[in-house]
Amino acid sequence: MSNGFSTSRMRRLRKNASLRTLFQETEFKLSDLILPIFVEEEVSDFGVIEAMPGVLRIPESRLAAEIERYARAGIRAVMTFGISHHKDDVGSDSWREDGLVARMARTCKQAVPEMVVMSDTCFCEYTSHGHCGVLHGDTVHNDATLVNIGLQAVAAARAGADMIAPSAMMDGQVQAIRNALDAAGFVDTGIMAYSTKFASALYGPFREAAGSQLKGDRKTYQMDPMNRREAVRESLLDEQEGADALMVKPAGAYLDIIRDVREASRLPLAAYQVSGEYAMIKFAAAAGAIDEARVVRESLGAIKRAGADLILSYFAMDIATEGV
Ligand code: PBG
Ligand code: ZN
């Protein structure tokens, strides 16, 4: 029955599940996901993180077995974060040949050589003050930090890390790392820059997870969440400095930025669904307010739809094991 005028009947393609699947525009796959992991040295038990239910700190002695378990579940990439018991003023353990950063990379690659190992490259987990670099007075000294970040990148590369992922938000860090890697002969080690990283309150649970000592904030080096043009500049600078892939972090509240960077660059783009995003979903689900599995898929799908190629997510193992 015609009603006499032409109507766009959007519901035709929504009539049943087969049609909906056929016409779905965006899909995320397990192989798009990178699992961030926390590895603690000098402990023998898994550690509970109150603010991140379901995520555990892995004792270093169990790391190899965990990596094997992730690989069996279909995880292809991890991002390593160390929980150090050897903190000092500058974070020197992070560039020691036998420091935690190097040992994590070595252990992961030995356990599962085909696992892509990305080494989070920063100092806040290794400094006694918790800042992401060398403190001069009460500010983080940019260029002094660049020297050390090159050392850490080379130590991680030598230990077998596939990708260096600098997250310190120092100006020039990508170029410093590229130069240091090339000079040491690691021309094939890639750089996935945390290129647009905001000073976000959504990192709260991570700071508990990582045992951060930080007092104050990171607003002199991480970006103001309200700045959209600057966000694109940040990523484009990292591209010019030689990054192989870019990243926007956090993800869910920054979909406009993901889209902007996607359109401004042809590099692969990652987005980091951070600890606070994870916690919001977990606690809302525990309270019975939302359906966890559906919200997880919706949140990851939306991040892809915005333009991310890769997603770092603490839900990666849930997706792998339960198909969540
Ligand atoms: C440290 C770092 C942080 C995260 C990744 N690397 C915290 C911060 O910048 O304070 C956050 C990850 C998360 O919240 O899941 N450079
Ligand atoms: Zn840091």
C-alpha cells in the first residue's frame, strides 16, 4: 500500500539478522586488539587491582606462561608495563640491559616469538617521583629526558621488542628514539607513538595498577582535553619525526580526535581504551546498570568506526576467550 509519497524505508535493511549482518559497515576483529599487561618484579603472586576488576598484576616469574595463554586464546599483540621495585630519580632501571623493561621484552619473545611485543616507553613507572622524565626543580626537563628515552628504546629493542611505544609526551621524543635505534643498528624496530595523549582523569585506575608515586599532575607535558586543533598537530609532528603508527589516548571520549587524526594522516592509527574507560564499564555492569558484553562490543566498535585501526583494550582477553 502506497501512502502516496515516496518514503525512504530505512527499516528494509534491518528486517532480520542476516540482512543486518550483511549491511553492517564497521566490524572489529580480535586481530585489531592489543592487550596491555602489568608485570611486577620480585613478587610471587598475582596482584589484585581494586580499581580494575578482572585485571591482575602478573608476577614476572609467571609472565612466560601468561604470554603462552594469551597466544593460545588468539591474542597477537601485547603492550608491556613494568611495576618496578627499583625506582630512582631518573628511572635508570628502565634502560639497563638487564632491567625490567628489557626482561619483559625478552621473556615475551622467548615464550612466543610470533607475539608482537610493544614496549611502553616512559619513566613514570621507574622514577621515585612518578613523573615521565627527569625532574629539574618541579618541572620535567624535556631534553634531558630525550637522552634517556633513547637509551630505554635501545635496551627494549636489543631485548627483542618489536615496537617502541613512547608515552612520555616529551617534544622530539620520536625523533630521538628513531635516531638512537638507527645508530644502534635497530633500523627495523618500529615506533608506535602515543602521539596525541591527553592529561585525562581517566588514567586514575592505571596509576593504582602501576603503583604510581605521582603527586600533582602531568599537565605540563600531556595535552589539555579541550584542544582539538592541537591534538592533530601533536600527531602530525610525530609523523614528521618518523613514527610508524600514531595513537589517540584515551579513546571513548575522544572519538572526534580519532576521526580528525585519521583524516589528517595516512599512518596506521591506534586508540587506547584506558583504565578509567574499562573501570566505568566494569563497575556499571557489576551494579546491574548495563550489559557488559554488549557495552564492550559497542565501545570497541565505536572506536573503530571513528577511524582507529588498532585498539589497546583491557577487554582483549575477554573478547578472545568468550567472544564477548
Ligand atoms: C604512563 C602511562 C599512563 C597510561 C599509559 N602509559 C598513565 C599516565 O600517563 O598517567 C594510562 C593507561 C591507562 O589508563 O589505561 N606514561
Ligand atoms: Zn609516563
